Amino acid sequence: MRKLIILFLAVLPYFVLCQTKNDTDFKVQEFTLQDKLDETSTIDPSFGKYTAFDFDINNNDHFIITVNSEEFTPYMFISSPKGKNIFAYPQKGSKTAELDTVANESGKWSLYVVCDTLESGKFSLTIRFSDKKSYMFPTANDFCSNLKYIIAHGKADFKFIQKRSAPSGINNWVTPIKFPEAVNTTINYENRNIFNIQFYNGGDAKSADQIYSQIRKKTLDCLNDSWMSKDLTPNDTYQKYIKFSTIDLPVVYLKYYKNTANTYRVQLEIESKK
């Protein structure tokens, strides 16, 4: 059985669940590994061919585990330190199984990826992790807390936020996260995973300019010195456009749109790590 370790801030060949960061930080992570089930894999007559991983997790940690294969129909289960098993199976016609659960025990958990004894092939395993504090929405509801929360969740494609959001179209989700200054907050999954926070949408250029300046200052004040800010060249779509970036975190854009109908839109866009 292999050891599975999750390490915050860096993804290495081995990963560890780490709980040593500052209390002001949100702990969210995603990583994907590729593996296979073949003639060298272990076979258990009671459930089939499998490979297994161990990982340490704390009570109340939340995780979403997805396994996908184009070559066989996978399923998986996790076994808690006390031996309780939780199973996840693909829906009919699918080759993807997803397990979404909150740990109710601390200690060493085991994850099993399984297929029928006669099947074999490659699979992709994705684990998204959030500790209890990071899964809860910020209660202060202030600009900076919300922004840092969303940035952290961008490392896991906003999937934990999406779980508690309402669909508003094929690829769009309205989220319950509320910025006092914002008109609305949405997630778009059409081409890239992007969290949109809209602060103005209307026909008053002066108001749009003022709001853009206010949100620019708030964003600069919120993000520490490790973030780089760069004003980008305006074009037919963006009247103003600034990019905030740092190592190993999603990119943040502040965009001032001018539409052809002389309406204006100001929004922050946080782009996931993918």
C-alpha cells in the first residue's frame, strides 16, 4: 500500500496534509495523479482488482475525490481509521466516480481504486481538500476576507464553492458569497474556471471610474507584497485592465469593460489554477 501525502503550497511526488499555516490563511488544495490497474495489481476475490493509498486527515476536513478512466469502469471507496467504508460508483454510462464527504475521524484513511478482475487500464485520480475553516464561508463578509477565501478556493477549481451555489445556466453558477460592494458573484466553467465579482453594470461612466479606482485600491491593500500588479494595455473590450499575480496562486484581474451600447461594467475575475 502506498503513502499519499498532501503538501500545501507545493505539489511533490508525495503529498502530506499540513495544518501548520497561519490562522488567517485558508487551506485548500487540489492535485491529480495518473496510475493504472494491470496484471501486477492486487486482486481481492470479494471486490476485484485494486490499488490503494494511505493518507492522514483530521476530523471535519472536507474532501472531494474523483477517479476517471477511459479504459475501464472504476469505482472507489475510502476506509476510515475505525474501518468504516464509504463507496462511490459511476452513474450509468459514465466512467467517472466521485466521492464528496467530510471526515468524522482523525487518523490514517485508506483510499482504494477498484475495477473488475477482468478489466485493466490507466486512470486519473483527483483529490480536492479543504479544512473546516476553509470550507466555512467567511463570517465577517468584508472585502479582503472574501477575496482571500475565493483565491484559496481557486486552487481547487472553486469546486467546494460550487457545491453550495445555484446553477443559472449550463456553465454558470450564482454563489452565496456576498461582497458588500458587489452587484453579484458568479462562477463560469465554460472554457476556463473563473470566479466573477461584479461591482458595477450601468451607463454612468463617472460612477464606473470611481468604483474601478475604489476596487483597485481595496485589492492592492488586501494582497501583500508578494503579489505583482501590472496595468495592461486598454483595447476595444477593456477600458482599464490590471493583473495581480503571485507564485502558486490563481491570477486576479480587475477589468473595466465598455460595451458598444455605452454601458460600463467593473468586475474582478479570479482564474483557477487550471
